[in-house]
Amino acid sequence: MIVRSIITALIICIPLTGQSLPELRDYQGKYQGVIVHRLDVEPKATLHMKALRGDIVLMGTDVQRIVIEEKITVKTKHKDEAQEIIERIQGELSPPSASGEAYIFKVGKVSNRNVSFHYKTRVPKTFNVIIHSYGGNVDMSDLQGDLETKTGGGDIALSNSAGRVKAHTGGGDIDVFKVEGQVDLFTGGGDIEGRTVEGRISASTGAGDIDFWTSKGNFTINTGGGDIDLRSLEGTSVEARTGGGDIDIADVSAQANLMTGGGDISAENLTGGVEAASSGGNLSLERIHGDAILFSASGDIDIRRITGAVRAKSGSGDIEIYEMVLEEPGKEESTLTTSTGDVYVNYYSKRPVDITAKVFGYSPRYAVDRISGNVDFTYKKDNGNTLATYSTDRPFHSIVIETTTGEIKIMKGEQ
């Protein structure tokens, strides 16, 4: 049985008895009325709001009641016409059917473009909520149940939530703050921003930027071409991919996997190791506590202090490593390769380290100026190439460096 709406005047918003229409207010060519739907409910259930048009604000409360304030505005100079339209299209709130568990709110069919809607909804904070809107903004807060919201193109904002979240918009922005649980966010082209988010987080946008700050969990971040900025994250893994934008990541305790189609990658103060790849941009890393696997098709690779093994390859850029600290067990080999760029390594180790440096296409006579450093290299010819080696007794680590036309310089620092 459908529970008919209790009608309220716009100004005083006090429920009227019976089924009378709301008192309309004239806004110089527009008429506006507010319908208030109220229904006492059990503390744990689901509210499904279907076929909405316009913005919606939804809040969780400690009161066991659904309250939906539906504001309808009709652009017309005729009050009778506005009254008829509002009566025909106003929403209806119905309790669960015998076979269902959801309270349903659904609006009437709208064919008039001169009608706009706004909804303000309050539900018990333990409720699950499903919202389907054709295009308005959605703002939800103070909820502990599972949330699913889909809008054709509006923005989505969510705060103070502690349940599973699925948020989808055709092109608007998504903003989440103080959210706990499994979080799945998608927008066709807008930006995504998360602050103080905890759980298993998946965020994807067709072209916008993605930022997450001060959050915990496992992160899967994807954008078709925007920038990615990740700050102060803790968890098991962070995977960030962009079709062509830049990636900036700092103060992260997790295994990081970073990829961009052509932008730059910057990583600072990472614990847990990093894999980073760019089709053409530069890679800049600083204070990395773990191993690094790095690739750039043509950009430079620059590392300022790392306490693990490095496997770095650039198609034509330079590779420079300052303060490569080799002291962790299990780090057996570092390999640095570039086709035409230079390679510079400044390493520190209290244990023996072997070094192999190769310059392709040069004899030892000419390559001696291309391979240098403060270690005693032994030069020899190797199939038309020059191989410079520095061997130790029972090495703890090996560094292998190769370039075709660039220069190699290796410096051993004192700890």
C-alpha cells in the first residue's frame, strides 16, 4: 500500500492533514512548493530513491524516521498550471512490499523542461541507501550503512560514512571525507578527491585528476589522462595509473606501483618499495626505503637516497643515483641501463660490492674516459664492447651498468 505524502507549505514547513496540495510561492514567473514525506521505520533497512531529477542532500540521524522534503519549482506565470504539474509529478514514499526490504521513493514522469527539483532527506544513520538520479548533485553524510549512488552527471560528496560505498557519476566531481569501508568511485571525466579515507579504495575517472590525502588501506587509482597526487597514505599497496598525466606521491608506507603514459613521476619518502614507469616522462625519487624498479622510454631517472636495490632502464635519458645505501639483506643486484644517456652512481656499503660497467661499441682504449670513478676498474674488450669490472671477495651486492653512447661514473662514499 502506498503511503501518500503529507503536504507542507514552503514557508512554515509544518505538515498539513489530509491530501491537500502545498501552498505555492510566487517567485516572479516561477512557482515553488515543498512536499514533506514522513514515515516511521525500523532502524535497519534500505531506502531506494529512484528516477530523481535535481540535487539531493541526504543525512543520517538517530531518529527512526524517513523525512524527505521535496522542493518542486515550475517556471510558469500561471499558478493553476503549476499546481496541476506539482500534483501530478510529486514523489511517493512507499514501505517495503511483502517480498522486498526497501522503502521506495519515486517521482512521477516529467516531460516539462521548466520543472526543477531539490530533495533534502533524513534517514536513520544505520540505513542502507540507494540513490539513482538523472543528473543532479548528491551530498550524503553521517551514515553507517552501505551506500550506492548514481547520477548522470552531477557532483557527489560523501562524509562521515562507515559502510560500503559505490559512487558513480557520468561526469561530475567526487569528494569523500572521513569514509571507512570498501570504497568504489567512478566518474566519466570529473576530479576525485579523498581525505581521511580508510579501507579498500578504488577510484577511476575518464580524464580528471585524483587526489588522496591522509588515508589508509589498499588503493587502486586510475585516470584516463589527469594528474594523480597521493599524500600521507598507509597500507599494503598503492596502484596508480594515468594515461598521460603526472603522478606525485609522498609520505607513503606501502608497495607502490605507478604508471603514466607520458607524464612525469615524482616519489618522496616511500617505505615498501616502488615500481614506476613512464612512456616518455622523467622519474624523480627521493628517500626510498625499499627496492625500486623503474622505466622511462626517453626521460631521465633521478634518485636521491635509496636503501634498496635498483633496476632502472631508460631509452635515452640519464640515470643518476645519489646515496644508494646498500645495507639490507636480500638485495643481490642492481641493474642500470640506458641507450644513449649517462649513468652516475654514488653508493654506500660497509660490505663488499661488485661493479660491472659496459659501454657498447668502444674499445678499452677509448672507453677508459667513458667509465670512471674512485674504484679500481679492470678494463677489457668484450665482443667489440668495453667491460670495466670491480671485483670483491664474496660480494654482498652487484651493480651492473650499461650504456651505448653515454658515460658512466661510479663513486663509492664513506659512511
